Amino acid sequence: MNQITFLFGSFYGMFSVIFGAFGAHALKDIATPELQKSFETGVKYQMYHAIVLLYISARFDFSSSIETSIGYLFIVGTFLFSFSIYGLVLSTAKNKKITMLGPITPLGGLLLVIAWALLIINNL
């Protein structure tokens, strides 16, 4: 599990830089300022949680189910939250909004909140 969280943290970090550059340059031509801000939110949360994944990959030995759950919740929550925002922004900018992505964003956010809560509980 250490390797999984490290790899996801690394990939999420790398792709947040790529998506951040894309958002700062390519989106200017196709998206409104509001959509650009939403895209930036996805990038920020992706980077924040990439750093958390790198941290827990170094700190946890994943010998308990709570530590394993924290890792999976951060991985899945980040993906659902950030990537649904990317999909919503890009599809809206192209006038083909994928409305089914709307409910996925808060689900990803909920998983992240649960991961943070479990992180607190794990360290009490």
C-alpha cells in the first residue's frame, strides 16, 4: 500500500502541474472566468491531496485497516472530486455539458472529508 499511495501521490502531483498549465493557458480561449476558477479549484485540491498521499506513504505502515482506508479514500476521493470538475468545465466550455458529473464532485468531496476525519481518529 505504501507504493500505491506513493505512486498515486506522484501521479496526482505531476498531473496537477500539467492540468494547471493547461488551465492557465489553453482554457483562456474556450472557458469563462468562472469555469477557469472551477478548473483551478480541481487543480488545487488535486495537488493538496497529492502531497497528503506522499506524506501518508512515508508515515503509515498500512498495518491497520484504518490506514488502508485512509489511503484508498484519498485516492478515490481526489479522483472523483478533481476529475469530475475537469470534465464538467471542459464539457461546459464545449457546450456539451455532461450533467451526470455534477453529483460526482460532492461524492468525491465527501470521501475526502471522511479520509481527513479518519486521519484525525487514527492519530488520537
